[in-house]
Amino acid sequence: MIPALLASVGVPLLGKLVSSGLRAIDDPTAKAAADALDDVGSKLDRGEIDRDQLQIANRHVERMAAIEARRDARILAQINRTMRTEASSADPYVRRWRPTFGYAVALAWIAQTGALTYAIVMTPAVAAELLAATTHLSVIWGVALSVLGINVAKRSQDKRIAAGQLSEPGLLDRLLQPFGGRKE
């Protein structure tokens, strides 16, 4: 998906994109790498690098993107098989793990916010420290809420398919449409 899109723009643009990203990193090695990429870009602009070599580099990037796309397709196929196995399972818990996870996240969220609210009300002198400490939980909540969001979106898609409705194209599909769409 994304690697194929990046491969289609070619080495010069990829070099510029990576260089600008590396410049945002406050590290001498990253800055040196950005300078080297800028130097290659300048040489390409001046014609100091042979166009045949550039085409070879572009083909290499395209091959690497194709390898990545095949790997991603295999991973998605395995995930799809796993989800189909879950959906067809006779074990009620296997079919119900998504709602169980949703309820567990909701209960944990309620417990945490309730405890935090209680602690702030009862000990306002340490409220700033308590709020600052909760920022350390952002990674775990980010993961939990991401998994929950994917579960909800996937279940909604499963229900649409079961009702005979075709799945609507996702955001990535709509973004890639001008470039010929995503190959399944």
C-alpha cells in the first residue's frame, strides 16, 4: 500500500522526504544523513548522477515495495483466516472476546477516572502531580483504545457484510484511488 505509493514517486522525492524528516531529529548522525541525501538530490538536479543509475535505483525501490506488499498480504491473509476461524467457532467466548474487551476497557476507564477524581477532590494539594502522573498512562490507553476502535470498526464491517451490504472503501482506499487504487 504505502510502500508502493512511495516507490511510485521515485528516489529523488523519497530522498527529499526522508531528508526533511531527519532534519527534525536533534542528532548529528541524522543531520549528516540528511546532508548526504540533500547532496545526492543536488547532484541529481545538476545531472551529475547518471539517469540510468537513477532508473536502476527506482526499480530497486519498486522491487522492495513489491516484496513488502507481498509480506503485508500474507500477514493480512493470516489475520483474515484467524478472524474467520473465530467467527465460525462454536465456543461462545471466542465469539465474544471483542465485547468482553470493550467492557473491560470501559470498566478500567471508569475505575481510573473515578479514582483520579476522588484523589483530586480529597487531596487538592497534589492534584497537579496526579494529573502529571496520568500522562504516563497515555501509551497503554492509546494501545487499548486503538484495539477497541479496530474491534468496533471490524465488527461493524462484519455486520454490514452479514446483512448483504458491500463494504464501503476505507480511507486508504479513497486516498489511493487517483493512483489506480489498492491491489487486493
